Amino acid sequence: MSGPSTYEPKTAIERWLDVRLPIIRFGVDLMDFPTPKNLNYWWTFGGILAFCLGAQIVTGIILAMHYDPSGAGAFNSIQHIMRDVNYGWMIRYMHASGASMFFMAVYIHMFRGLYYGSFKAPREVLWLIGAAIYVCMMATAFFGYVLPWGQMSFWGAKVITNIFGAIPVLGPPLVTWLVGGFTVDAPTLNRFFSLHYLMPFVIAGLVGLHVWALHVPGNNNPTGVNVKSKSDTVPFHPYYTVKDGFAVSLFLILFAVFVFYLPTSLMDVANSIQANPLATPASIVPEWYLLPYYAILRAIPDKLSGVIALAGAMGCIFALPWLDRSRMRSMRYRPQARIYFFFFVADCLLLGWCGHHEPDQQVIPGLVTFTLIDGDLNSFLWLSRIAAAYYFVYFLIILPFVLPFTETPLPAPESISTPVLSHPVAIPAGAAASPEQKG
């Protein structure tokens, strides 16, 4: 925990302001926040995400100054930004590529939290706020994907909004309200533009709560052991501001490569064609960061069941603090859990690959297999089903029931400052655990 403030106002102006609005105290305390001294570079993605959010808000505001949210003018306004606005092409590519960089960083941030047990007590609220940020990011990205009003934008909006229609009773009126009529058209574009402009500020507010929730229990760390004394920590500044700054610099290099050399590599070519309600694209797919959920949705032929599976996949993320019942936080000391975790990461990548292909397309072209009721076993439909099954098995069976009773974790160090024993002795599955080992 951060403990009491150590800030002492030194000038009359600082003393006057500190009584009325202690913003200087807040900044100083933020920089002096005691942080575990063993955080590795996986922890720098929090700073990278803060940079991504700021970049998306700034570039989005500039683009909104020149964008026309109307069915007749949206596509042409994008061309105007690209061709006529000074550095408009760069701002647009920064915003479009920045969305992908944002999701890449947030996925790494989430997998890091999953690996090191950053969702365990007393950080459940921290994890829940982070999951809410993730959901808001997906909604914001979907609204923004529609705005160029290209072929993939239009038909993607049509497919995704129809998903809500499968919800009993509330579905049809919800879809009508969301699209502004009985089909995707100009009112839909206007609504999505308003929501896309609003949501980043909602995300910024949630990020503020996320940081607040972080500063109450303090940072987790790679060992998962609680901070015990001042010797286990260092001030956030300058130690981690420098480390985060270096990581952001490296991230900017990757960002610049996509903006200046590969600006359209993450875009669908169909979106370069103006939306045409009379011409359906050969394949309708969302952006890459939504493909795993798209694969889960399509793995079930029944629309309502697919929506339930999609909601369940999101719900597992929110319920994770109560699903993982292991007494040990960090997977650094959980060899069996590491194996299942890396299979889970591979499974998520596999779901993304499946979501990019048509369900009836063969996984291995030309391979003859037997045909099941609703498709060839050698198809992305069945591969999606297998991958989706492991996704739910990992959250609902492996974490809460298999690992707590079968794994034998290694002993954690006594404190962050204590080196790990070179020849650790395994803890029996039924033995009592120390408070530091408990989740």
C-alpha cells in the first residue's frame, strides 16, 4: 500500500493550493509510490497502454474535425482526410494502426496478469475494472470500424448488430434502437460516430479507477509474494518511469513501422470500396483482435446458442478471480499450470486463425476425412469447436477443479528480496500454505 503522504509544501502558493486542491500532493505521491523492485518488462505494458489511449484520443479528435457522419459523405470524407488535409494520411494511419497496437498491448497485459496471478485477492476489483475496460475497447473498436463506410464496414455492422436480435424479447427492439431503423443505414452511422467519440472518454475514466484500484493493494510482482518491508520496494520515479519510457520508445519503433511502411497491412481491402447494400463481400470478418470471439460465435449453428457462448466467453474473464482456486499466485512456481496456460495462449491464437477463415473451408486442403452431420471434420468449423471447447474447459474445469487438486507447486521465496532456493523442495498437494502463497 502507498501509506500516508510524505509531501511537504515548500512555498506559499503550494501551501495555498494544497489546502484547496492537493493536485501537487497527488502527483508527488504518485511518483513516490513504493513499487516492488523485481517488476520485469511485462509490467511496462501498463504505461504502453496509457500512451496508446492518449494517442487514440488525440488522433480521433483531429479526425472528427474533418469527418462527415452521413451515409452520403462518410466515405468521401475519409478520402478528403487522406488527400487534402495536411498530414491527414498520417493521422488516419496512426489512428487505424493505433487500434491494433492498443489491442496487441492489452492482450499481452491480460496474459501477463493471468500468468502471474494479478487477479487474485486482494486485486479482484482491479481485474474487474480492467475487464470492463477491455469490453469498452471492443465496443469502441467496433463502432470505429463502421465509420469508413466501406464494404466491410457496412456488412460487418449488419452481421454484428443482427447478433443482438437473437436475444429473446429484448433483442429486436434493441437492434432497432442501435441501428436507428430496420436496417443498417445513415442513422446507424450517425449513432456509431457519437458512441465512438464518447467511449474513449469512458475508457479514460475507467483507467483512472483502474489506477486508483491498483494503488490500494499495490502492484503484484513476478513472485506473487506480498511486499513485507521497504527493502522490497523502490519509488516509482525514477526507476519505473525510466523503464516504462524505454519500453514505450521501443513500442514507438514498432508503431512507426506500421504507420509509415505497413499502413494497410491490418486493414481489409474490401473497405477501400464504398459501401454497397446490394453487393455482399465474399467473406465478412471483423478486425483481427475480435476474431477469437467471432470463431466461438460461428462454432455453434444456432444463433442464440452462439450468442450465449460468446457472452460466456466474456463472462469467464470477469469470473476469473473466483475460478482460479490455487493457493499460489504466480505460475512461476506452478509447473503444471504453466503447461495449461501456454496451451490456452496457443488456443486463443488458433481461435483467431479459425475466425479468419470460412467455417466450411478445409484446414488441410485436399485431405479426405469423414463427414459429420453438419460438415467435414477437416474444416475450420470443427477446429473452431475444438478450440472453443478448450477455452471453456480451461476456465471452468482446469482452473477451479483440476489444478487445485493435482498440481504440486514449488515453494515461493520468503520475500521479494530473498533469492529463490536453487534446489526447492515441492510442497505436497494437501500441505498448508503460507499467507504469501495463498491467492
